[in-house]
Amino acid sequence: MKLISRLIVIFIANVIGLFLAAYYVKGFWISPSIITYVEVAGVFTLLNIFIRPILKLVLSPFLLITFGLGIVAVNALVLYILYRIYPTYIDLGMATSGLYPLVYATLIISVVHFIIGFAAKRAYK
């Protein structure tokens, strides 16, 4: 049961983080439909579960050299993979207009993950 509740927390953090990133970051856009947010957050959750640990393992020397600050680059890479995987239609999907909006969106999503993860850990104790 702990795994399922963790997946639900990660999914909710992704939905909130993607919404805040799309709202505050100019150049990072997600279609304003609840279904699109749920789909994008679902794919993003799967990428965070399966691809992110592999990227962290491959880029571990970079993470050690940067004293862990390189995790922002790993998170941005996962968000970029999501951008390349998720289809962009005229009115449905997500889009980014460059590197800076991608990094800013990554920072917002990371902060939301930290806050919600911290609150969830405190709630389970």
C-alpha cells in the first residue's frame, strides 16, 4: 500500500507542478484541459519512476562533481523527454519555446515535488 500511496502523491505533485509551471512560466504551455493535465502528469509520473533513476545512474559523476546541483539538469532532461514524447497538436498537448522556459518549469516542478513530498512524509509519521 505504501507504493500506491507514493505513486498517488507523485502524480498529484506532477499535476500541481505542471499547472503552476504552465501558469507562471512564459513559453511553457499545456493545453488548459483537465484531461490533458491528467495525461501529461501520468506520462511524467511514469518517466520519473522508470527513466529518471537510469539518468541519475548514468550522470552520477556529473552529479558528484556539482555536489547534487546537477539534479536540475536531470529533471530538465526528463521534462524534455516528456516534451518530445507527448504529441503537440493545435489545441491539445504541451509546448515549450526554448531552454529557459524548460529550466524555469523544471525548477517550479522540483519545488512543488519537494514541498508535497515533505508534507506527505510528515503525514505518514
